[in-house]
Amino acid sequence: MSQNAKITQNVIILCRFFGLLAQNWGKGFCSKLKKSSYLCNMIKNIAFDLGGVVLALSYEQAVKRFEEIGLKDARQRLDAFEQKGIFGELESGQITAEVFRRELSVIVERTLTMDECYWAWHGYVDHVPKRNLEAILSLRARGYQVCLLSNTNSFMMQWASKDFDGEGHPISYFFDAMYLSYECKVMKPKREIFEMMLKGQQALPEETIFVDDGPRNVETAASMGMMTLCPPNNEDWTAALEDILRVD
């Protein structure tokens, strides 16, 4: 082990001893101090975000599609991490897909079909990297609990629940459990959805790694005591996660 790695390991153990890890340092601090065999041996639960992590997002394509169905200010209304307005109401489960269709129809001043709404929402999907799915299945085969924790909606899950990987497998094939904002009735970065995930997984925060490309989401998870990884949107996170899990 290198001198730097030894220093990092000692810092993590001291932080844990004094109860300061994550709660006081936040913002994914423990993802930066990731060489500790002591902490990695405790991990049993890994939670993944969907868009930008498991699948590659295309914000520009989504904006273009919503513009094409008549939403002229789509760029101002759409977000890559946490939706607002009727988009947020849909993803937090406050309104149904049908109510969303009707309200969006009023905004664009024409009657939209459910298929048009589905087509526009699906613009967020660029592709699903095979390496990500292989990594997730590998983690499960090694005994880790692996779950999905995502801000999403029924239009997106309509696609994901059928042929997520292009080989006939639904998204549920890859995860032990899924915590979806529109079903949980709450969106990240609120603590409540993280608490639901931990309870459902029967895991403590210190036994959990949370992987998300949204800084605010990662900050909440870190403040609760989880280890975190915040890869840039759509970038390969597989090696970085393995580095955290590796036992020196």
C-alpha cells in the first residue's frame, strides 16, 4: 500500500471513530477517501440513479422532442436532475400520466395523445451502456444488494419495463428492488426517499454506497452517512466503484 493510501485509510478510520464521517464533511467526502478496507467490508447495499448513471441521458434530445410537440419553452421547463411544474408533479406522483397529458395539452394549446407524451419523454434516453448492466449483475452475483433510486415517471418506466437492455429484459431484471419517485410520492434530494430505500433494503447508511450524477442528491446521501460516488453525467463509473469496493 502506498504512503498516500495509508494516510487516507487512517483518516477514514479516525473520521468514523469521532462520528464525523459524511455528516460533518458531506458532499461525497467519503467517496474521495475510498481506500479503506475497514469501511468497504461493511458495504452490503448499493443504490444507483437511473438517468445519467445506469442509462446515458440526452437532455438536448428531450428538449427537441418536447419542442416538436408544441412546448416552445421546453428548455426552461425541463431539467436533467429534478423536474419542476407539471413535470415535477408527474415525477413526484402528485398527478397521473393522464392528468399530465391534459395539462400539457392546455399549455401547448392542442390536444396531445399519450403516445406523443411518451415519445417526448423517451427523448431523454440516449442509450443503455452494456458495461453498466454487466457491472450491476456482477455486483449482485458477488452478494451485494443492488437497487435503483430514481426520479422518474410512468412514461419512462413504460419503456424500461419492457425491453430495457435491447435483449428483452425489463429493468427489474437488473435490480433487487426499485424506489421510483412517482411511486414513492417524493423526489430526490429529499431525505424521505432515501429513508424509504434504506428501510426497504434493511440497510444502514454506513452499509450503503449511493451512485448519482446529481450533486444535490449525493450531498443528501452523504449527510445521512452513506458513502457516495458522483460521476459526471453519462461517464463510465464502473472502475471508480470497483476502486471503492476493493479491499487493499
